[in-house]
Amino acid sequence: LANGQVYVLSSAWLHGEANHNAEEGTVDLEFHGEEGDYQ
């Protein structure tokens, strides 16, 4: 994350499509998961 924290998902999957922009070097991803926590 931008604040330096890490968020971890368990049993996660990609929801929808992975859209990318090669010119800007960005990827839009949406993950869903069973359980998550900050580490």
C-alpha cells in the first residue's frame, strides 16, 4: 500500500478481468478472498 503497510489475503482469487495500460505501466486488479489482515 502507499502507506508502506502490507495487506495479505488468504484463499484469494482475481475477480473480473486484469486490465492493463502498457504506456503508463499500470494494472487494475480486483481480488476477493476468504480472509485478510494487515501485516
